[in-house]
Amino acid sequence: MEEKISVHDKPRGEKVYAYISEFKGTKYLHIREWYMDNNEEKPTKKGVTLPMDKIEALRDAINQLLAKEQPAKE
């Protein structure tokens, strides 16, 4: 697994990370919640995994959502 980038710290100590991994020759983007178990970080089932060829669609969706949240410029 490549480097995990922290996205969000949750109140009960869990963390949400974004990271890329490879499985059977395909690279995937993961956005997943992790927790501590006996001083070891472990992933939960809470999250999403997308093949890298879907990242542009995700980026476009995020940009569209952000544009709707921005106040109109005068």
C-alpha cells in the first residue's frame, strides 16, 4: 500500500484516509475509515473503493457539488 493521506479525524479516534493500492494489476483509490486495535491501525468496512479510471468522474462530481455551494459572484 502506498502512503495514506489523512482526510478527517473523527471524535472517537477513528480516522478517514485516502490512499491508492493495487489488486490483481488494477489500481484503486480508497477513501476509508480506520481504527486503532492494540496500537495497530486497521481499516473498517466504512468507505469507498473506486478504480482509478473512475477518478475523473469523481473529481467532476465534487467540482459540481462545490460549484453549487459557492455563492454567486456579483
